[in-house]
Amino acid sequence: MDAEGQKEHLKAYGITYWTLERNAKVKWLLNYRGGSFLLPDSEEIKRECQIRGVSFEIISDSKTEQILTEISSPSQNMEAVVLEKAPKIAVYSPKGSLPWDDAVTMVLTYAEIPYTVVYDEEVLTDQLLLYDWLHLHHEDFTGQYGKFYRAYRAAPWYIEEKKNAENLAAKLGYSKVSEAKRDVALKIRDYVVGGGFMFAMCSATDSFDIALSAEGVDICEVMFDGDPSEAGYQSKIDYSKTFAFKDYILERSPMVYEFSSIDMTTKRRISKETDYFTLMDYSAKWDPIPCMLVQNHTALVKGFMGQTTSYTPDHIKSNVLVMGENKSNGEARYIHGIKGKGFFTFYGGHDPEDYQHRVGDAKTELALHPNSPGYRLILNNVLFPAAKKKKQKT
């Protein structure tokens, strides 16, 4: 899985998942040749690699033992992590959403990793318990319809999505979309606290935490929920309820395309040509969790924008790991933490291979980006729940 040896990095994750589905164990060789996978030698696996165009090497038992001995050496920052079971994947997304509206569904489809789409009804009826891993679509959990009001309030798609959201909330017994989304966020919180793995991108990251912190507080203006927001609502925000963020100031104006001071999209002073972020280096033996999540064939990843592009460091809680950052621009891009018995990862930006994705833009063709480092970070998270559970430091 190094830069020179693999032609199809993204599909290699699909091969690994496919192998796990067939009840075979895989070793993930952290920091060895870009985070390579050690699979059983079988004609079926070799044939599948050839069909999907995934590069592989056949090594002898003695060579395998030599590699594992090298990896186990205390002098090497490497580790062999056993992957035991293919995790069941759920993607939180509106049923009418196009598959290419979301980077995660695109890369899961490209890598040929199966997933199930769930939405508010499934979440509120506790169906998340059927899944090991949950991705949050670029959703607005605050009930403000993505803060698209100023630019798109007269657009047919905006009017239709607002109507659909209101109808679904009413069907579920809510008078306001914001109340339905609040309870969805609380159910997702409980899923993670109980041991689930949650991965979120773009606006699903900060809007999720904002919804948790505003539980019981009306922060929506009249055009969103039919009545004015609660007086002095900023002072009623409870940061102790959030996963990752603290001390942020909510954006009050419905005419501003922003949720809060968490996001750095409008504060960024960097050109597309110089927009990169750096992945942190972790001890494979002592910090295997973040080490798994940053496995890549490069430590330098191209930046990309979204409604929520990156995070203000001062708003990140001290117990949350910043795994990817742009120090020169003073922003965090990729963060991870523990909540109860579960884990969460937040990834800023919309599409790792579409620098400034806009409403209505064509989908990204991942066949043109088979070695995307930015997309590899998503797939690291997909395989993370497959790792053999043992007491680990983070």
C-alpha cells in the first residue's frame, strides 16, 4: 500500500473487506509500506485482486515470518493488527439523495464495500444497533436546512427538501424538524456511547455537536420552524454535552451560510495550490487506534473545502486528538475521540478530490483518483471496527 507498489489503493480496502466477509482474518501492517494488508494466499483472493485491478505480491511463509518479526521489533514503529470481522456499515442519508452527493457513499461504492442507508425513522426506532459503523451524511442536525436560506430559499430543490423534512417530522410525531433532528442526534449519541463507531464529514460534524449542546433550546428563526428563536440562547448552550467542540459562538443570522465559530471556511487565508494538511505520526505499538486512522502512502494530503471545511483549534476539547492539521493556517482538519464505549472521527470538507464542491456540480469519478490519500482516510475508518478488540491506549 505504498505509493509505488499499489495501483488501486481504494479498491484494496474493498478486497480486504471482501476477504473478511468470507470469514478469513487479515493482518493490517501499520506503518509497513504505507499500511499494507497481509491476506491469506488463495486462488480466490488472487483472482478477485486481478478482477479489480488491485496490486498484490505473493510471499513465502519464511518471508511472511521475516516481515512480522521486523514489525514486532521494539525498534520499529510498526504493528500487525488483526482484522477479524467485516463490520456492518450504515450511512445516514435521506432516501432520495443521489449516491454521489456524499464522498463516503461514493468511495464505498467504488471500493465495492456494501452499506445500508438509514435515516430518521430507522435511527429513532433503534435500528442503529444492527450496525457496527455509522457515517453521517453532510446533514444539518440543528433544523436550519443547512443554512441555505439566503442563496437557495426560492430554489425548487430547497423548497422540496424543506417540505419533505417537515412531512417526515410530522409522520414521526414532531411539530418541528429541529425537534426531530435533536432526538436523532441524541439517539446517535447513545449509539456511540454504547460502543458504536461514528464517522462524520462536512456539516454533519459541527451541526451534530451544536444540536447536542442546544438540547431544549430553540435556536431556529421563524423561517425554519415557524416561530422566533429563544431569547439569549447563546448563554444556554451546554458544551458539556458535545463530543468534540467547546466555547463556540453560534451564527445567529439566517442569512449567513455558517453554523458557528467552529468552522474556519470564511477565516481561511490560503490558496488552492498551497492547501494541504499534514497527518500526525503515532506509535503503532502504543497508539494503534489513531495510527490505524492515519495510515497512508503520504503524510501530506490535499486540502478541500465544504460547508464545514476545518475546525478552529481553540474550540476543540483537550481530550480530542487532532490527527490532521494545517499549522500554517492554524486549522484542524481530521480529529478523533472516545465517547463512552465508542469512538467518533470528524473530517472537515465535502469531497477530497473536488476542491470546492458546489450545489449541482457533477459527481467525482473515483476511477480518476484510485490512489487518493484523502479518500484513504475515510476507508481507514471503515475498517477500524474490524480490528481485534484489546485494551489499547489512545
